Amino acid sequence: MTSVEATPQLARGGLFALGLAAVRFRNPWTKTYTETKERVINLEEVTWHDNANDCWIIIYDRVYDITKFLQQHPGGMDVLLENAGRDVTLAFRGTGHSSAAVDALQKYYIGRLPWSECIYRKPGGIILSNLPE
Ligand code: HEM
């Protein structure tokens, strides 16, 4: 039963997988990560910068020193301090920040997580289309 009836289905499944793989490798819009010389900061280090005088956060595997931005944040200082020394990617996304807010991040960028701790970016991996640079 398995071999005769399942064969066309398996073949179709195989062809579909091949098609997906082809799109993955031929898609001109697919960018991949390469090694760079950015400063690498691990999660443990970030956790020490968790107060109003020294505040780091992580968004999309990137580390930002926002100490000087705390007072300027249109959403207030408290929401930032609640997340000081931690990953705020989902909070940042969830509050629907504008592209101007995303661009503003660059000013505070100080480094990235080691690849072993990254969950959004990987060397050789696909860059999600909605991930800010
Ligand atoms: C460095 C990181 C951040 C930057 C550069 C930033 C920037 C901004 C900017 C420019 C706005 C004005 C509206 C807009 O343009 O989208 C804003 C609003 C806001 N942000 Fe942030 N933000 C950051 C992190 C966060 C985080 C982590 C949270 C939540 C935990 C948050 C919560 C809010 C809220 C609730 C507002 C709305 C304020 C209102 O409309 O009254 N922000 N932010």
C-alpha cells in the first residue's frame, strides 16, 4: 500500500521542497549575514547595565547604550528602565514604533551579541525582511 500509492505524493512533496530551496537560493532579495568587526557584547555583560545612570538594552541582537536617551524618550523613562539590561525587542515592536524611532536606534548602537546568543541574525542566515539594519 505504502509504496505504490504514496509514491506520487512523496514525489510531489519532494518537488515542492526543491522549489522552495530554489527560491531560497535564487531570490535576488535574499541577503545573508557575514562576519563583521563589530564589538561583541554578551548577555551577561548587558545585564550589569540596568539602571538610570547606565542603561543598555538589546533589540534584534544588537546592544544599545540608551543612558543619554532615557530623558528624551517620548514614551517616558519608566518603560525603558523596566527593561534595562534586557532584551526589549518584543516591547519595542509591540508598541508600534515609527521608522523614525527605528532610525534613532543607530545613534545608541554599541555592539552586537555573540552569534551563539543571537536569535534574529545568524552568519549565512536569511535577514528577515522587516528587521531594521
Ligand atoms: C532605544 C529604544 C527606543 C527608541 C529609540 C524609542 C523611540 C521612540 C519614539 C521616537 C517614539 C515616538 C513615537 C514614534 O516615533 O514611534 C516612542 C514612543 C513610545 N515608545 Fe519608544 N523607543 C524606544 C524603546 C522603547 C521601549 C523598549 C518601549 C517599551 C517598553 C517603548 C515604548 C514607547 C511607547 C509606549 C511610546 C508611545 C508614547 C506615546 O505615544 O505616548 N519605547 N519611542
